[in-house]
Amino acid sequence: MASPVEQFAVKPIIPVAHEGGALPFYAFTNSSAAMVAAVLVATVFFWLATRKRAVVPGRWQAVGEVLFDFIANMIRDNVGKEGMKYFPFVFTLFVFVFIGNMLGMLPYSFTFTSHIAVTAAMAVVIFLGVTIIGFARHGFHYLHMFFPHGAPLATAPILIPIELISYLSRPFSLSVRLFANMTVGHIMLKVLAGFVVSLGVVGGIVPFAVVSGITVLEFFIGALQAYVFTILTCIYLNDAINMH
Amino acid sequence: MPQFDPTTFASQLFWLAVTFVLLFIVVSRFAIPRLGEVLEQRQKLIADDLDRAHQLKAETEEAIRSYEKALAEARAKAHDVLRAAQDDIAKAADERNKAVNAALAEQIKQGEARIGKARDEALASVRDIAGGAAAAAVSRLAGLSPDEATVQAAVSGVMKESA
């Protein structure tokens, strides 16, 4: 039986010269293929959704409009009108993570969101971007993030380190949450599916039922984690734009 | 775990950047404008329809108002016409009544005059006949022939008594 973590191995699809060491940055791997597939799926979906642009929407258009309204309302509710400037980025983020998670549910496919390098890169970009936006809007006042108005001055020695740590830990929690959820879910599916094979036709029924249930749960978790990743981005954006 | 194998990081980060930027272009240049356009259009259509409905409603109410006004005017006019006609009829009836009454009174007066005359004539002829009859009775019973004046006097006396 293959190791349950073998599914996460990044392997070049197009053979590329690398002498045992690191893959060159341009190496086209299964991870790259999954990312490109996500972009293609998204593009085809948007093409289907906006092909007719009818007043009374068809199926694809209805899904596209729901998605549009969903993200637009998320930003309006969490950030406000000024956050609409970042609507294209947040929309892209959600679509990228969501389709990545869903494509990962296909057998023999690759889940690029299960890699810490990918989630950390996105989280760091979001963290840096939000911090830059905060300083650009509020200048030096953005440091008030670490010492809220109205707090007694005596609490500063405790409050400032806590706030600072919680602020700096954002990219870690953001990236680890998505990476861990996707990785653990896929390992669990792999292990349970292994039981189905090793226990045979009769004994395998129980793990098969469990795997079926967990598969549904994994779809749900994939959607939920895409939502959580996006809404946390909105909340960080709100802190930067409106402060708290 | 393959996740912590740094030899693949460069490739992952490079393709993440490439695909994310690609998707960002698709979303911001293609998906959002087109989806936004259709939503805006629908919003506009609904707003326009609502506006038209409000306008039509106002027009309807205006039409109802003017109709009711015209109706009230027509009613008032009909009332006036009716009253004028009634007045005219009453006046004409009055006049005719008066004329007929006058004609009737005239006829009654003429009739009464005629009756009076006829009675006088009848009375005069009664006197003549009575005189004749008295003279005839006297000549038959007494063999006398009284003169005219005596008979007349006698008749007048009796008629005065019986009158």
C-alpha cells in the first residue's frame, strides 16, 4: 500500500533536468497542472455564466450571479463600501482556493491548497498587502492597532505584546488553517479507503460507508475553508481600512 | 511529508504567481465587468419598471379625478336643465290654466246669460199662455170675454202671489 502522504508529492509532469537537488522554478509539476486547471475551470465557468447575460438568468448565469453577490456582500458587510476597491482580488482569492479545493476532491488529482508553500505565500501576500494599506491610509496612527483607545496606560506592557503577537501570527494561522485542513482530510480519506481494500468485500462495507460520508464532509470542508480564508482576508482588510 | 520538501518550493511559488495573476486578469477584466453589467442592467430594468408603474398609476389617478369632475359637472348641468324644464312646464301649465279658466268663465257667463234670457222668454210666454188659458176658461165657464188688460192684471196678481 502506498503511503497516505504520497498523494502530496510534487512531481514534474514534463521531464526537467535537475540533478537530485531542487526543481527549477519553471518546472511544470502536478501542482502546476492543478493550478492551471483551476484557472481554466474558472475561465470556462465565467464564460458560461456571462455568455448570454440575460435579464432572466439561466443555470450558469444564476450561479455566477450568486457567487458575485456572495463575495460583494462579504466585502460590504465586513469592510464597507471602501473595501470594494479590493473586490477583484478577494473574488480571485475565493475562486482560486475554492476551485483548488474542489479539484483536489477528484480521484488521482492534486490539491495545491494542501501545500504550506502555496497557502503561506498567499497569506504572506495578504498580510503584507493589508499592512501596507493600513500604513498608507493611517500613517503612524496605524500603530494604534496595538494599543486600542481607552485602554488604561498601565496595561500597555501587557496589551502591546499581545496585540503585536496576534497581529504577527495572522499569516501563520491563515496559512496553516487551510494547509492543515486540506492535508488531514486527504490523508484521512486515503487511510480509510485503504481499509476498504484490505478488509475485502464483506468487511470493507463499514469503512466504505465511512469513506462515503467523509467524502461529503471533505467537499463541505473544502468550501468552508475557502470561505474562511476569504472572510479572514476581509476582516484583516477591515482592520487596515477602518481600524478598530 | 512532501509539503516540507523545499526542493519543490520554487516551482510551486512560481506557478502560483503565474496562475493567480492569470486568474486575477480573467476575474477583473472579464468576469466582474460582465457579471456586474448584467446585475446593474437588471437593477436598472426593475427601477425603470417601477418608475413606469408609478407614473402610470399617477396618470390613472389623474384620469379618475378628471372623470369624476366631469361627472359632477354633468350632473350639476343636468340638474339645472331639469329645473329649467320644470319651471318652463309649470309656467306654461299656469298660463294655459289661466287661459282655459278665462275661456270657461266667459262661456259660463254667456251660458248663464242665455239661460236667463231663455227663462225670461219662457216666463213671458207662460204669462201669455196663462192669460190665454184664463181667457178661454172664463169664456167657457162664464161665457164672458174679458179684455186683454184685465186678464193680464189677474195673471200678474196670481204670479205675484205664487212667487
